[in-house]
Amino acid sequence: MTSLAWLIPAALALAGAGLVAFLWALRSGQFEDLEGAAYRALEDEPPDDEIT
Amino acid sequence: MTAHPTELATQQAPGAAPETLVLAVDEMHCGACLRSVERAALRVPGVESARASLAAKRLSVTFDPKQAGEVDVIAALDRIGFTAAPIEAVQQDRGDARQKYLLRRVAVAGFAAMNIMLLSISVWSGEGGSMDPAVAALFRWLSALIALPTVVYAGQPFFASGFAALKGGRLNMDVPISLAIILATGMSLYQTMLNHQHVYFDAAVTLLFFLLVGRYLDEALRVRARGEAQNLLSLQGGIATVLGADGVQRKVAAHALHPGDRLLVATGERVAADGAVREGRGQIDQSLITGETLPVGVKPGDQVYAGTLNLTQSLKIEVTAADSATLLAEISRLMLAAEQGKAHYRRLADRAAQIYAPAVHGLGLATFLGWLAFGAPWQTALTYAISVLIITCPCALALAVPAVQIAAASRLFKRGVMVKAPDGLERIAEIDMVVFDKTGTLTLGKPQLIDETDISDADLAPAAALAAASHHPYAKALVVAAQARLGAVQPASGIEETPGEGLVCREGKSEERLGSAAWCGAEAENSEGAEVWYRRGQERPVRFRFADAMRPDAAETVAALRRQGYAIALLSGDRAGIVEETAQATGIDNWHAGLKPAGKIAWLEARAKEGRKVLMAGDGLNDAPALAAAHASISPATAADISQRAADFVFQGAKLSPVIEAIKTGRRARSMAFQNFGVAAVYNAICVPLAMLGFVTPLIAAIVMSTSSILVTLNASRLAGGGRS
């Protein structure tokens, strides 16, 4: 039964990390352009905001 | 829609306040387009960042207003072949904020549902067996700990909407939803405290998750429709050439024009704003405004309307305020009145809720009273009554309509039809009559050479060779006809064009002329204006006549609609002779010509009184009030912007068949929504008696609720299938 003491927090923490990651992605605009992002991944040159 | 405006804006020099500009970009379809659009914008001096979105078909640019302006960016995109137009600040919000608000709640509810289900399954499988009762109690308390904040946070959209409905004395779907969620959570908490087994946290949160997904889909459809509509409208406004006081020409976005600005409208261009002619005489194609195909002559002092096409000679016009235009003012007034009539339409889901909510609450009450009558203690009676409310919570019902509508909209989108009003899909399914406008709807609104058989190849070839040098719409139509008959057209050389008169070529053996009757020295007998003459040397001039080209499948589409049992009518503002010709060509016997906007509305109202539900298909400014008044409406993408605003659907391309597709999809969406209601009804028919008799356990509740939701969603996704056409 002692295993529950760390298994449950571990399960919650893992799922919580997933939730936080999703909310971060949403806030930082990762879902703004789902179609365009698919093509940007294939771009060889660095994004323009990294050139300057 | 802008991804990182704040991060990128930090690169600019201190002091200069950068401005942000959002442009709608047409024809941006692939990754390569995306990159060339961004690069072209970045090469404009003064532009600090550019970020394009393929999904939204928009480009967001920040620039230093001292060095660059929106016109520079538009011109840069124009050079690489993209049409762009600025979107007004008030229209930039596509409702993204609301969409994100819902998505955050979907995520939180999903997280909570997963974890509570994990704990619940352990309890269901272990309790009463090997599981320590203390551990089961611990798991229930943990579930409560996750569920309570989740319900408070993720339930907000439903609680707010349900409360607003109750306050207004109405019932909507959110009232039973809120009640079920609050009661389920409250009762589960009470049972947890007493260490009993009737704990429904998992059901309540899973329910919330599915409902939020439905709500999110509904909102996503709305956002996409709104964004597309705004892009179309912005692009249509287009760019105007303004003449400065110093005679310098500047390109300006049409929406940035002010009364008093002087515009130069070149031959073949559309007039960008309502105004009065100051210099020049010529002919104007007003078909988009009045539905009339024949060009109208204008002279200094005459009023011209935005959207009309300048045919013959470049004109200088002075912009007048839109509200001073009597025609537009009347159209707006009629539209307002017509829209009020349509506001009474109640959406399918709301109508279902109207029946559903009282039924559910009645059953809950009956269960409570019934168990009391049979002598059960009030706690037991209440528990069973609440489990009835939980099990009947309209999860499948709330998903039934949005899931179908988003699938239907994406199916139509692939086929070139844009759904502007989601409830338009419901209304178009109810129609029993289709009414067409003529110019621009049954026809393309573009001239086409007619009576071709009267013209010999020997006349057509040299005339087309001359015409190839001109941008006049009739000249273009002549070239198209020659290409169709003779293959490639060799443009003649040494051609002089006199605007408003015609073309002349003096290089060959004899002089060749192409243009108006007077230009070619022809006797203009029974001239109707839509004609061009050709004369070689002293030979007899040849007449080329033009008429508005029919959409290639207009007759087929009308016939197909009639076969499907729809009544068909044709309403036009054009004169009787031309309307009759079109009516005969498309096989419509119920036609009415010379109708003013008010006349079209009166005709539609008379049909509505007869109990007809009409789909209006029209494009002109004169159709806008009729589009607003009809039960459902559809416009081609070439329509006047006010008409596109009024229409429920906008279709692209030269074909008329999207009208059939829209009706078909609307009907299929409706039958699928009813199938989904059926799934929900079957589910209730099985579960409600069980719940009323007190047999429903938390396990059964969780399983049946998820299954019905998934069934409904899968059923809806059948509609989205099929590729582009």
C-alpha cells in the first residue's frame, strides 16, 4: 500500500505536466496556424526572426 | 492570428512606435506561397516583421510608419502575384479569444476526466473484493479534490449561459446541463462524505469534457466562417488610384477613401467607392448594382456606384459619402427590415431543448415523488432522482448538432462553398423553392460573343488580332471566342487605341478598324449597345454582338433542382426581353422582370405567406434585401459585398452546381442531426427506466454516456468525407 503514496502523486504530476505543456503551447501561439506550421518544419533556412 | 508580435517588436529602434497591419492574402495555399509572401513583405524597407498564417489566409506585418505604409506592402505582394487587402481593425477579431477560452477548458476537463477515471476504475474493480475500504475512500476523496475545481472552472460557459437564459425567462440546453453537472457533483460530494458508493465525479467530469468539445467545435466553425467572410469582403474592396492635388497618383486601399478624394478609374477597372463623375464620358456596367446587363452611359455630374465596372474610357470621379447615395440608403433600410423578420428563426438545438428540458425535469420529479410514495426514505428518493437527471443529461444531444454542422461545413468548404451562418445549414434544409437572380447568378456577368454562326473565320481572326491589344471587356470576349474557334490568336502590331472609340491598325495593306459603330462608319440600326464593329478598308463593316454568358451548368442545375421537387423562379431587375431569353435558356417558366429591390422583397413575402420557404440565390446590390429576407440565401463570390454579407452561403467558381451541393449537404446534415437525436433518444429510452428504478450505478452511467457521445460524433464524421472537387 505504501507504493500508492508515490504512485498517485506521480500519475497526477505526469498528467499535470502534460496539461501545463498544452496550456503553454496554446498561450505561445503554437496553434495559430496549423496548416502553415506543417510547411515551416520543412524549411531549411532559419526563421526570419533569427536572422536579424 | 499573429504569432509573436510582441517578441518581434522588440527589435525596432527605440522611439519609433511600430504599427501592426493585418492583410487578407488571396490564393495563399502552400508552404512555398507562405514563405514568398513573408519574404516579399520583409524586403519592404521599414517592415520589421511579417508572419503569415495559411489557415487564416492572413499576413500580419509590423512596420515603422515613418518608412513604410500599408500600400508599400500591398504593392510588394502584388509584384509577386498575390492580391492582398487590409482588414479593418474592427474586423480583425475572428473570435479567437473565445475559442481559446473554450480550448483551455477542454484541456483542463480532459486532464481531470482522465485522472478521475483512473481512480474510479480502480474502485469499481476492487471495491467489495480485495480493495481496502479505506483506500476506496481515499480514491473518492482524491476524485473530489480534482473534480471540484474542474467543475467550477470548466463549467463556466454552461453555467453562465444557463443562468442568462433563466434570467430572461427562457430555457436552453445549458439549463439541464448545468443542473445535471451541479447536482451530480454536489451529490457525489455528499456521498463521499458519508463514505457511500453513489459517487458520480467521473461521469460529471467526462460529461463536461464531451460537452466542451461540442461547444468548441461549434465556436471553431463560427470563427472560421467569420474569418473567411472578412477576408472576402476586404479583398473585394480592393485598391483605388487616388489623384493628389499635385496630380500625383497613389494607390490606396478602398476602405481608406474619404469623401472628396478624386479617383482615377481606368478602363476595365471597378469603381472603388460611390462617387460623382468629374471628368470623362463613357459607359459603365452596372449589372452588379441593378441587375441590368446593358452598359449605362455616364457624363460629368452623374452618380456612379462602388462595384460597377468602367467599360470604355478612364474616368475621374469624386468620392461622395456612402449615406448620400439614395440607392444604397434604400437598400440598407430594406435590409434592416428584412433581417428583423429572420431573427425569429430558432435553432434546432434550442427547439430540442425546449421539449427536452421540461421532460427531463419532469421525470426527475416523478422519480422523487414515486419513490417517496412507495415509502422510500427521502435521501434514497433524492439519490435516484438525481441519477435520473445525470443519466438524461443531454450530452449526445448537445454534441449532435455542432458535430454535424462542422462536418457539413468542412465538406462544403472542400467543394468551394463557404458557410457563413451555421444556422443557414438548418434553414437551407427546409426550403422548397429556389429563386434565382439573373445577372451574375444564372449568368457570369461577363460578356460573351453571340450569333457566332453569322461571323466567318475570315472576319473573326483579324478582328481578334486587333482586339488582343485592348483591355475592353468586349475585346477580351472577342479574343476568347476566337481562341475557342481558331486556336491561338496572333496580336496585330502597330495598333492605336482611342479610348471610348476603338482601335485602328494602319500597317497592313488597308486600314483596319475595330470599335463603336461611329468609329467604323457603320449604320447603327436597332443598336442595343452591346456590340463592336469591325471594318477592313472600305469593306462593309461586320457587327459582333455580345450578351451576358450563362454559367456553363445553369440549365442542368435548374433541371436537377426541378427533378428534386423544388419550385424554381427567376427574379430580375433587367428588362423583360433579356430576362425571357435567359428564362427560356435555363427552362424556367416562372420569371419576373424589371423588379426593384422592394419588388423582390414583396414577391418573396407573398411566397412566405403561401407557406413557401425560399432559397434566394443572388449577387447584386439590388438582391441584398431579398437575400436577407429569404429563408436561406446563397451568393457567388463575385457578388457585391453587401450581398455577401447578407447571404448564408458564398460559393466560388463559374459553376452553379454548388447551389445543389449546399442544399444536399444541408439536408444530409439535418437528417444526420435527427439520427443523432435518435441515438440520444434510444439511449434515454434504455437508461431512464433503469435510473428511475434505481439500478444505475456510477459504472453504468460512465459507460453509456461516453458511448452515446462517441457514437454521435462518429456518425457526424461520415458527412465530412470525400475529396475536393
